Amino acid sequence: MLKTPVIHPTIMEVLARSGHFAQVVIADGNLPVGAMNGPNSTTVHLNFKPGLLDALTVLEGILEVCPIQGAIVMEKPSEANAEIHLAYKELLGDISWSEMERWAFYDQIRDKTTTLIIQTGEQRRFANLILTVGVVKMAEESSF
């Protein structure tokens, strides 16, 4: 039995084989993940029912087991609400952050560097998040 915060076997297996610069996607319940699979991606469905599991819970778990160096969200229309982006920024802290046009964002998900797509039951709009895996730093490497 695992003693890590994340115990989902497929998620742990894919994260274990995802190296530096691999992409992990946390998808909301609206993203058509079947059309988003890239050549190296594995999809895990955690969307049992609307709201379960939500994207922030999944992000918290990923951050406990995997170093993240960057994040990309989809640009929202000016009239839309994307408060979840603020929550993501708060959880992610000081990492590279960018927004991408909708169709470019979808293409980025399909990129060969995407290793994992986690579909959540998240119902908030514009909650899709692409994470870039970082490196595990040694104690003596804390300055870079």
C-alpha cells in the first residue's frame, strides 16, 4: 500500500515515467478528452459525477508528489469568469504562468510531451490546466 498523498495506480505510474518538461493536464468536466489524446498521453477519468473530483483537489495532490515548473491556462473571453485561475496561481506559487488562445491550447494538450490527462468532475468554466513537470532538486542545488 502506498503512503503518498496520491494512491491512484495509473496516475502514479504515469507520473513516475514523466520526466522534465513532460506535460500533465488537469481537465474540467467539459473538455472532450477523447479528442485530446496525443501520441504519448494516458487519460484517467476521475469524473464520477459533477463536482467530484474537482480540479483544485487534483492539483493539490499532484503538487504533493511531482515538481511543477510551469502552468498554462486557456484565455477566457473578457466577459467570462475564471476565478479558478486565481486559485491555481495561489496553489502553484512562483512558477512560470501563461495563457493561451483556445485552439492553440487544445493543440498543446495533443503535443507529444503530454503524458497524462486527468479528467475531473470540475464544473467551473475555463478550469483546464496544463502543468509542466520540473526537476527534483538536490539540497545543494537550491540556488538554481
